[in-house]
Amino acid sequence: MIGGQACIIYGAAEFSRDSDFVILCTLENLECLQQALDTLKAKLIYVPPLEMNYLEQGHACHFRCTAKEVKNLRIDVISKLRGCDTFAKLWERKKTVPLKNKVSIDVIGLRDLVQSKKTQRDKDWFMLKRLMDNDIILNKHNPSGGHLRWWFRECRDADLLIELAKKYPKIAKECLVDRPLLASAIIPDIQKLNLQLHDEEMSERQKDIEYWAPLKRELEILRHKSRMPPYASPW
């Protein structure tokens, strides 16, 4: 599980009507997925169809459930996330959450979830910041060196970065190679740091726009071929 419901698991509450999943893209796994979708009476609501070649390109497949117990639940499926590792690596770092009746669900690891939120959408950057802030608050009393380095790489809050740099100056300096804007946290210069954080975000947004541009063009071609109305688009 990824997306908004994964954010809930990590304490950055977000109301979501969708269930988003990243899957292993194999014929056998797609057959199992299709069986599960059939059980939920899930109908494809937009192009492309659930096929390996589209998933391998980076497309998402979108469904809406019609079974009584899950009526109108939206399910989105994808096999790769921009900027993230392969499914095999994501699977190694997953978090398994126990549910009722000895059932469990596998949720994307926090660090991979944060990386997956670097999109062109405002709400994802808001959620990324909440995920980071929440993790820092929960673990600030006894963080490991690895945890601190991750905070220095990903934290979006200028005040928190300055506070961390003051408390852990040696690690902050070590992380300068990966994130030069930390120099402004070390000085500190909060005005400059906020501008640099904004520029960093804009750069990631542009990468996401460029990543999705050819995929969206292909979706338009598929939509015209299928005569699907434009208002059905998930974008």
C-alpha cells in the first residue's frame, strides 16, 4: 500500500477515498490481482487496461469497486514510482501492519513513502512535510546517526533544520555534500534557507512534470481510441 492511506499509518493523517498500491509486475501476479479485482467487482474507469506493458512503462491503472461492501472504493495500481527504487527494494523495506483476524497489510517504508511524495502536486509536498515533521518529533530524543542523516537530507522545515544543525553540527556538515542548502541551516540564515527549500521543491516538481509528460500524451491517444470522455481522467 502507498499513497494517502500509507500516510495515515505513519501518523500524517490524510483522508483518502482511494487505495493505492505498487505491485510486482509479473504475469502471475497480475492474474492474482485480476482475481482480487473480480472479487471486488472492480471496473476499469480509465485507460490504460491492466497489462504488463503499460505498467512497466510507469502507467497507473484505475478501478472503482461495485461490490456492496466496498461500493465506490477507488483502487489505483502502479508498478514503479518516479525517483524510487525497484519493487524488490521497496519490498525489502516494507512495513507489515497487523489487522483483525490474523490478516496483515504490507505498507511502503516511510523513507520510500517520503521519496514517492516528491511530485508536482501541492498536497503531496504538504504531506511530505508532515511525514518528516512527525518522524522528527517522535524520534528526536534518541535518533541514530542514520536517522539524523535522513532528516538532514529530507526535512522540509527551515526551523527544524536549523535546530538539528545546532544540535548535531558534525553530522550536518557531513551531509553538506548531498544537500548544499544545509550550509544556510548551519550559519544560520533562515530567509536564504527557505528560498533554497523552495527552489529544491520546484526542481523536483519539474522532474515529475517531465516524467509524466510522455505518459500523459500516450493516455490521450488511448483515450481517443477508446472514446472515453476526458472528464473520466484521474489527472
